[in-house]
Amino acid sequence: MQSRLTDAELKYLELSSRYGKDEGKVLAAAKEISEIKQFIGKRIKVSIESWNQIIAQYKDRFEHLEQSSVRITRLEREIQSIKDAIQLSAQKSNEMTIDSYLDNAEISSLRVVQYGHESMQPVSPKRMKTIRLAILIGAFIGVLYGFYETGCRRFFFPSRT
């Protein structure tokens, strides 16, 4: 179509230079050029509409793929958590089996070397540590208050002194 339009435009130029712009052949060539341009414009519009439809289809497919991707990652996480639960369950089962065999069996070669004992020191509260921290913070605040009383009051409130 492009070559036909080019040919028609060349023909129009040739005829308009030969006969003038008001001659019938020149007007027919101009009409042919406008018809070709309208035809090309319609074809381009149809092409654009079909491309827009294809774009819409691909957007829909892409959204579907994104939703599927989200579902797949969720399922992968669920599968991993189930695998972890199965592994933990198998571990616990093995431990229980070993414990039951040890409870039922008579083991003569096992000997307890040292039994555990309770600690006599309390875990919490630690009074000495708290007292030391209170003395340190009190001294720090006292020094800051002393600086405030001597220097800051005179600087910020000179009329009160």
C-alpha cells in the first residue's frame, strides 16, 4: 500500500506540474491519494485495535500468572512447614521409641556419676547489683544537679541570683 501511495503522489506531482491543479486528471489523482490514505488509516486503526486486544489478553494472562505465582509460593511455604513438622514428628517418635526401649530394658552398664543439685543462690533479684547501680546513677544525677544549680541558673535566670 505504501508503494501505491508513493506512486499516486508522484503521479499527482507530475500531472499538477504538467496541467495545473484545477485539471480533471490532477483532481482524480488527488482523489485517489485521499482514498488510499483513508484506506491506510482504516487499516492502521484495525491494526491498533487488534494490538490493543492482544495487549489486554496478555495483561489478563500476566495477572493470572502473578496470582498463580503467589499461590505457588504459599503452597511451597506450606509444604516446607509440613516437611518440618514431619521431620520433627519423626525425631520425637525416634526419641520415644528409644526411651521406651531404655525403660523396658535392664541396663547394667549405665552408671550415674553425679546427681544434680539445687542452687542455694536466688536467680533473681540480684540485690547487690541493683544497689551498686542505684549508687552510681544517684552520684551521676547529684553531680548534674550541682552543675545545674551553680552554672545554669546563673546563666539562664540572672535576675534570681
